[in-house]
Amino acid sequence: IYGLVNTLTSFGYLEQGENKKYRLGIKLFELGNVVQARMDVRQEARPWCQLLADKYRTTVHLAAYSEGDIIYIDKVDNTNAVVVYSRIGKRAPMYCTGVGKALLAYLPESYVEKYIYSRPMKPMTEHTIITREALEAELRKIREKGYAVDDEEIEPGLHCIAAPIFDHRHKPVMALSVSFPYGRLWDVDWEEATRDVLYYARQISERLGCVA
């Protein structure tokens, strides 16, 4: 127990007072504020997510990121097409998801180097990007177009369009995506869906104070 307490103290999750007793540290306060901020964004974004899900009769995701993974913080399903692989709170690698690549394209190179290129990129499907060269080329394309595509990279048969969401500092904080599972792609006007995802991602960004 002493070792665990020392470790938590060294990372700021606990701190020792003058009476030698331990209390919750400032790090937990910081994390609480981060979570609260994300939950506020979730509430702001929910109407736009619902509009997309209703229009395309499919699943819409809102995702944040942490240490090379995305975390799904909201999911709006439509009864006509439910994406089963995802759930709120689930993590997935950034390099093989639409939301993850949409964020990586605008994050600092130091982040990509530390959390993506420093470890093996494991193939989730036969379409997963697993080399640095291929991912760098993909991220350049995303920056040019403003959106990312997941072409069966995390699950066979699943396609999605994703766009980043920026805060008031023009920092990418989350991403929005529309998923088309198992053949639904052919029933969709891809260009229109792309325009809609970009539009709604901009609307959410503006709600966070991002001014173009």
C-alpha cells in the first residue's frame, strides 16, 4: 500500500498535508475539469449528431482522444443501421479510425511521433494502415480535404466519414463521424454526406469558440 500511495503522490493524484495525512491531489481536480469540459461538448454536439443520424439513418459518433487512442464519448444510433463495434467509453487506436485520423492530421507532430510512430501499428483488418509512410501520406490528404475516411480499417464492411472539432484556440479536441456499415455505403450520396459532416463539425467548433 505504501508503494501505491507513493506512486499516486508522485503523479499528483494524492498529496500529503502538514499533518502527514494524505488527501486527493490537484491532478484529480484537473482531470475532473477535463471530463466536465468534454461532457459540456457532448451536450452541445448532441443535436447535430441527432440530425446526422436521422438524415442518413445510421450511427454518428463523437470522440475525444488520449495517448494514441480515441475514446467514444457519445453515440447516436438509428434503428435502420446500428454499428455494434463501438460503445460510449470504448477506446480504439487513432491510426485506424476515421475520428482518430481526423484528429491526428491536426495534432502536433510530436504527439504523432510519441503515441503512434513509437509503437507498432497492428492490422485490425486487411485494409488497416500499418506503415509510417502510408499514414503520413493519409494525414496529408486529410489536411488537404478537411476530413478523414475509414475504409474498412477497423472492422470489415464498415465505412465512415469524420471531421475534426476545434476549440477556441484552434486546437483539435474531438471528432465527429458518420458510419455506414455493411453495404449501406452504396445507398448514400458520399459527397453530400461529406459536406454535412464538415458542416456540422464546423457548427460544433463554433459553439466552442473557434472562429474561422
